[in-house]
Amino acid sequence: MKKRIFNFSAGPAVLPEEVLLEAQKEFYSYKEAGMSVMEMSHRGKVFDSIIKEAEKDLRTLLNIGDDYAVLFLQGGATLQFSMVPLNLMPPVNKADYIVTGSWAKKAAKEAKRVGAVNIAGTTESENFSRLPKQNELKLDSEASYVHYTSNNTIFGTQYKTEPEVGNVPLVCDASSDILHKMLDINKYGLIYAGAQKNLGPSGLTLVIMKKELLERSGDSLHTYLNYKIHAENDSMYNTPPTFAVYVVGLVLKWLQNNGGLNGMYEKNLKKAGILYDAIDNSNDFYKGTVTNKDDRSIMNICFTLPNEDLTKKFLSESAEFGLSGLKGHRSVGGIRASIYNAFPIEGVEALIKFMKEFKEKN
């Protein structure tokens, strides 16, 4: 088998090696079931225990109380761009959106199909190179909810604390930094996240929401788009992405066994810190794209080189060095190193070594 490379892809992204090996061991026959999780009924006792264990471990990690529902859905964050306003906007039919990047723009676009959207804050005129400050937000106290994106994979910005929104429910797209640190779940009305960046494989979407908000989900909604239906059926209204749920369960165990979310946050800070130091100490050969250093993401580190020819050369030679997935998003170019929870510090150190050698040669 070919030696594993360092995978900096933004998503689907790196998974813990221990999780991959455990899934490999159990792939042919899960424990004493005599069949793979890929094959078993989602209504059977074996899978029922898998999904319940995953929910239990998630609740433990994030200290999620009984007043919150946990849903394992499909359709990615993209479907949530529609489900959130369809379920939560009525009856007021207006919401605030903080637009800090491409995904937040897409979320706001879908919400406009449902009701009035107030862009409470945006830095689009600055190419999303920073986050709006609290005093720049123009919030509506009568809004149904306030939506924001906690981490912006394309532009490399990340909220370190939640925006203050008063008594209005806070809704968060946490697809690219879910479980990277401990947070106070009680500050949120709803959090959603596609699994494929920091939680597990593609195909599963996590939704955590206050149960009281389920009362906003009207009976006129199409059945699959109704949060209340999914909650009442314990994420079993239709066949869930069973194998993805199983792998997410393994990732949650891995997090518990590796210091929990506080321990993971320390590791994430260290990884990002040494990479940003390498960028900042390169005498502007490498330049970070985020203008306010306090807004820098510790999940997606974005930077540029002096010109496009050097960027292409960097990407070509880094691939030969065993570093994959460093090309910036097609909409912005440059370099992007995604170093989610499962990304090892050895990979960051290998990238820094390559960056120093590349600079010396060029």
C-alpha cells in the first residue's frame, strides 16, 4: 500500500488514522453482527445502538441538555440554507444574516426565497478579508433569528466568540469548525454542520437545535424539510446515512480519548500558531490573506506567494513532497492549508519545512 500523504484538503477532509483503521477492521463484519454497517437495516437493533451511542457521545462532548434535539440528516449545509428559513422564519418572515464569505452569501440567497433578509453586517467590499466588528452589526430585535458562519473555509476567517444578538435565536453554520473547541451550546438556537470537514465523512449533516424552536415548523412544510418530523422520528423518518453515522461515532470516541474538546483546541492552536509564524516570518514571501490577525482561522490557513507562476510551482513541487490539497479555492486562488482536528502536527511541520526550502530556492 502506498504511503499515506499529508492531506490538506478543505473537505472531504482528513480523518483520524485510528478511525480509518477501526472502520477497516469492522467493515466486513461489524462486531458480532455478521455483516457490515453498510448492509444492515437502519431499523435493526445493531444500528439503533450505533446512532444512539453517537448522539450520547456528542451530547457528552458538547454538554448538550435535554432541551436540545440532535438530528442526523442529509443534504449537506446547502440543504440547511433552505431548511433553516423554511422552519424558523415564520411567522415574522424576516431574519438577519451576517455575510462573511461565499457560503454565508449562499445561505442568505436561499433565505430571501422565504422572507425578508437583513444583511446585518458584511465585509464583501473588502473581499471578506476580515470579520465585521460587533459595533458594525445592524441587528433587528424583531428578527426571527440571526444567522452567521463560524469559520470561512475560502477566505480563512473565523469567529473566536459568538456575535452578540440579544434575545434573538442565534443560528450558526459550523460546518468547518464544529468540535474544534468547547462552546456554550446554550447561546445557540440552532447549529448545523456538514460532516465532511471536521466531523466525519461526507453524506451526513448534523443539526443541534432548541426543542422550543420546533414549534415554528409548520404542517404545511414538505415532510422531509420539516425539523419537527425528523425530531419526532429520531432522525429515522427515512434511511439515514448509516455508514457516515457509524464513522462519526468513531470520531466522537476518538475525541473523547484524546483530551476532549479542550485538549483538541490546544492542539489546534499549536498547529495553526507555528504555521502562521512561518508565514509572518518569511519577509513577505508568503502573505496571509486576512487583514485582522484576530480573525484568522485555525482551521483553514490561507496565504499567497509573490506571483501566479510561483504559486503554480509551489503547488506542483509540494505535491511531489507528499503534500496534497493545498490549492486555494478556485474563486480566490493562492494557497490554503486546511488543518482540521484530525490533521497531524507532523504534517504542518512538513509543510513548514517545504515552505522554507521553496523560499530559499526561489
